[in-house]
Amino acid sequence: MQSVLIAPAKYFFLFIPTVVFSILIPIAGIGVFAYIMAIRMAPLVKAAPDS
């Protein structure tokens, strides 16, 4: 009897190994999060201190 689970590292999506997507998707998510946080923090960093 064959195993029901399929190893994702053995398959391709758009001629790219799926293990590459397993690495790129979290890196892209972290990059987008850092970009959004940088945009949101910019006004706080540029603000003048209270007197």
C-alpha cells in the first residue's frame, strides 16, 4: 500500500521546485511586514520632541 502523504520537495510548480516556495514565501512576508512597519514608524521618528 502506498503512503497517502506526498512529499512537497519532490514536486514542481511553474517549473520551480516547491521547496523554493517554502523558503521564498516566508522571506517575502517578512520583507512586506518590515516595509509596512518602516512606513508606519517614519512619522514617529521624524516628529519633533515635546518641549
